[in-house]
Amino acid sequence: MTTQRESPDELAEFTELLQHEEEFPSSRSQVDPVLRRRRRRRALLVSVIVIALIVGVVGGYTGWALTAPLPAPDASSHQPPVPAGAPADLALPVEGAAAISVSGADEYLGDQASGIWATAGSGDPRPIASLTKLITALVILDAKPLAGPADPGPTITFTKAAHDLYDKYYVLGATIVSMPTGSSMSQRDALATMLVPSASNYAEAVSTWAFGSQWAFLEATRRWLAEHGLTGTTVVEPTGISPQNTSTPADLMALARLAAADPVIADLVGKSSVRVPGHNPFANTNTLLGTSGVTGLKTGNLGAGTYNLLYTASLDVGLGEPLSVVGVMLGGSSRQSVNTDVLLLLDSIRAGFHEIPVATRGQELGTYTTPWGSSARLVVAGDASIFTWSDTPITVEMETTTPKKYADGEDVGTLTWTAGPRTETVAVELRGDITPPTDWWRLTHPAELGG
């Protein structure tokens, strides 16, 4: 807006007239009409100037107040508390000795888990009983290999000396299966009879057939043990009937891996029963097969306090691929106690892997507030949990960005939890809208504007 500006002389003259107003005659009739008009014109001019200034100032302020940028909402946030997982209670046996390894979970359990992860009892040599037959089978296959599980191998014809072994082991109280003089059987079926029902007379007969004599077999066995580093193992006969056949938990863990890696032995010891021509089906002495993921290997005992089990298991714990477990139990009081201890141990490993809830949908993480009273909450967008082992430490990291619209449901960041190799991420969102202030608030709060 522009106004006509008076010259300095005119303003000075007008000021002088106001100062000497009392010098003018009081009667209107005595005032010069020309002078009166000049005075009115000047008074009107001043009023217009003052009003224009007021309107300009008010109009300018109103325009500024209604369009000035608003201050950003104040943000206040915090990370959610991090829960702690319950420590796994590994159910190692309290009697005898035990060892176990777990492959497929090194990122959770540590690099040593696939070696020997946990032990109980001493590592001293103990009588291994019929676990010996696994060594006997491996030594025989080293000398007389089969092409695979379906290969029957050469035919073995049993002599009178082999037949007499039935009576020998009957007297000793060992497990036996008949082998009439002159009868024959494939090598594979003979190994199955030795391993599945654990026939001791077959262990001696087949090892003698493979090496020509027990002396030659034992020499080969000692060499085989040395070649495979099983220095804590002693074998004096092929069946395990002698308590002098001893081994350590560490050696037996290595033996289990060797046996499980042999396709012929792994196939045989994984069967709950086998059928051999001329005989009724033989049930496996390992009654845990198929229970809690147990897949194979061998039992053995020399009576109370010497019950043993060498076992493999495939354990589904929720990682996608099952874990491969190898374990040994030595010196159990009974077959039932050993089986129970194995199942409890496997179940405790499975239970140690668990989902831990870390956040719930709508859980508040902070707020956005404004000077004019509008606010919104910062919340977790959905339920979240993380899969881990035992009490593996869990960490959380929250990242947020400045909202673009400050609108309900707007994603403004993420929460990421980490536990071992696992991570879990969930969105952070606004709950509620930040609405703009009223015009009146803008006009009455100039100090809050402009930033």
C-alpha cells in the first residue's frame, strides 16, 4: 500500500498550528475558512496514515502467523526391554559314563559341539560288551568289503567248528543263533545276524572265515584300532563276552562315526528287524530305534551295571535341517535305565531350542508431542519372537526416521533383535495422527512459530 507523503514544510506548518492552537480565536466564525479546511485536511491525512500503518502491521502479522512453519513434534523413544531365555537343563545321566556330540548347530552350541560336546562320568576305559561287534564288523569289511547295502557278498559255508560255537556261547550265556554244519549264508546276512540280534557265535565264525584264524583277526583288529587312533580301546576277542574288551567314551564316539559312515553297517543297525533265509525275523536289540529320532548303532551288556548303548539320532529342533547326534552310554544299571537316560538327554537338547517372545503388537516405544497439544504414539507394528538356544544373549537395536506425514499407521523405523546367528526384525509405526493447530492457536502463540 502506498500513501501520499507530505513535504517537510507542510508538516512543520501543521505542527506549529497545533502548538499554537490557543492563539486562534475560539469562535468558528472568526477562523479563516481556508485555514480551517487546511487543518481538517491535515488531520484526516494523519488519521489515514495511522490507520494504514495499523492495518498493515495487523495484516502482515496475520499472514505470517497463519503461514509460518511449525516446530517439529518433540520425539521421545526408548528400546523395549530385552528378555533372557531360560538356560537349557542338559539331562546328562548320573550313573556310569556318557558322551554326546551334536552336528548342525555349531553357531548355537559352539565349534566343539560336533566333536564331544558334553560328558558325564569318567573318561576311563570300561567293558564295552557287544559294542565290540561293531569293531568286528568294521575290521571284517576292511578286509572283505561289500559294494553297498544291497550287495550280499560272498557265500559263507559253516563248518562243524563253526557249528560248535553255538554250544560254546550257549554255556557262556551269550546271544546265539543256530548255524547247522554245512549251512550257508551270504556275508551280508551273516553280518546282519551278528549285529541286529547280536549273535556272538556269528561274530566269531565270520571273523574266523574272513581272516583264517582268531589270531589273525585279532592282529588285524589291533592294526585297525591303531590306524584309526583308537588308542584307548582294547579287544581280546570278537564278541564282547570278555570284560577285557574295553574302551573309553571318547574312542567309542569315534567308533560310532566310523560305523555310521559305513553304508553297509549303517543300513543294518538302522533296521528294527531283519529277515535272513532259513530263520525267523530277528528283532534289533536296540529297542530305541525310531523313538525320539534314534536311528541306529548298538547295544551291549555283561549284566547289571554294565549296560551300554552307542547310538545315533536325527534331532528336529526347529532349525529346518535336523541335527545329527552321536552318543554313548556306558555302565548303566539296566537296559531300561540306559534307554530312559538317552531319551531324557535327547529331549533336553530339543527343549533347549526355543522361541522367545521379544515384543507384542501395540507395545509403546515412545511419543511425538506438539506445543498445540496434538500427539501420537510410537509402537511396535506386530508381535515378534526369536528362535535361539538356551540363554543365548539377545540384543536389540532400534532405528527410526522422521515421519513424513505424522499419520496413523505410518512406518517410521524398525526393531531388530539378534540372538546367535538369528535375527528378527519388526516395523515401528505411529499410532494416532499429528493434526495441525487451529488458526487461533497460531495467532496467539507467535513465539512457538517459525521453526
